[in-house]
Amino acid sequence: MARDEFEIGPMRSTRSVGALRGLGTTRAIESLALTPRGAELLDTTPEEVIYWMQSVSRERAMRAYRLQRRGVEGTLPELLTYDWLESRNRIFDFQSSVMGGRLIMGGAVADFIIEDLIPGGLVVWRVQGDYWHTQAERVQSDFMQRERLLTESYMGVPVLQVVDLWESAIYWAAPEVFEEAEAGIEIGRRAQLRERA
């Protein structure tokens, strides 16, 4: 039995089904399925996980969901990156303001500032969405932001490297995308991945 399912006894009436609504499931009661033993299973997979499973495996979606439940706010690719760094016991800050953050023109919120990849300096990982960050005006802005980040310091420590992790690469080329990023190598978007194959 999957971790997010639990067994319930046979139901005698629709009133019994109504009592299940308080169990915290986000899926409709129609998700009940008959098992070979005659008992019914209630699938309590959260809707976010079901949606995310269109892009990643159930296991990865559940790991992202658990982070979200702990209070980590981010997009799916950001949560997957956060999970990777945490699983590797990396020392990092998430969603940190640099160069004035969003309050100052040209400022940035760095997705990840990693302290223990390069001795004497920091590495910034920027999680880039495939759609938004391929728009012509964003490409130029992202390039300029990268150049500025490489002249900045964070808490008195210089930024020595900026690595972009693309949304589709996080979905389709993990764990390679993270291993390469740790070495300072960027893996391109999904379209670029197809060209490499």
C-alpha cells in the first residue's frame, strides 16, 4: 500500500462517504477504488502533487510537497533544487536579496546562494523558467544581471560563479543537471537537450 493511501472498511451508505470529507483529502470521493481484498482505498494524494506528476515522478513531486508543507515557498523547479541541495547537506540561502533585491532597479533575488561549492567565494544558482527567461527582453536582462552578480558580494563574501538551471533540465535531466551545476556547468533547456542527444 502506498504511503499516501490508507485502508478503510466497507461503506454502508452515502452518509459514510460524506464522513470521509473531513480526513483532509483534496481529491474527490470518486477516487475510491476497490482492492482485491474487498476493502476500499482512499487516495489522499494532494492536488499539487498530482499536477506536478505531469512533469516529474511521484517521488520527486512528493519531496517537493513535503518541503512546501515545511513552509518553503517556491516553484516546482525551485523546490526540486532546494531538495537536491538539502539532500547533499549544502550550506545555502534561498531567495536572498542581492543588489537591492526587487526594490531597486537592476536588483535581484538570487534563488540559491551556495556557500560551500568554491573555497573563498559563493555560487549563485538561478532557476530559470523555460518560457519567461527565453523572451528577448528577459534574455538581455538576465545576461546583465549575471554580469552584475559576478561583481557583487553577499555578507562580505564575493560571488565567484553564476549558474543557470533551466526548468526543463531540472525535470528531465536530474540528477545530472545538479551534479553539473555543482561543477559550474550549465545544462540548457529541454530543446537544447534534444539537440545534444
